[in-house]
Amino acid sequence: MTRFLDLDAVVVPDLEVTLSGQKYQIPGSPTVPRMLRWLAFQGRFEKATPEESVELLQEIYDALLALFREHHPDLEELPIRQEQIMEVFGA
């Protein structure tokens, strides 16, 4: 007998986050490529020199903007500060 396994049941629903007083929805479960990219960012962030940190911060911002644009495609920029990005990465 074939067993049915609903993999959609383990996916975290979309999250609602507040940023600069505005509410946004973002995907609750990242895709594998996105998760790998975030893990790579984290590893690079921990080893980055001050000069590399500036470039990496821009890459992280771009990735966050892409994440938010999944539910808010008209979002032109993300009202996020450096301290908030560093909080996301536990720095």
C-alpha cells in the first residue's frame, strides 16, 4: 500500500513582519537556493574585513529586498537599517 506524505504540511506559513512601522508579508519557509544563499551570507559576514562588509551589506540588502518583493512586487526600497540587518544575522 502506498503511503501518502503531504510535504506541504511542513511548510511554515507566510510571516507578517513590521519594519519602520509598516507591516509586510514574507515567505515563511525559504526555498533551498535561498536558504543556501543566507547561510553563505552568514559565513561570509563572520569572516568579512571592514571593506568586504560594505559590499556584503549591499548584497544582503538586495537579497532582503527580493524576499520582500515576493509579496510586495512594487516595493522600490526597503526601509531597513544596518543594525536591523545585523540583528537578522546575529552579528
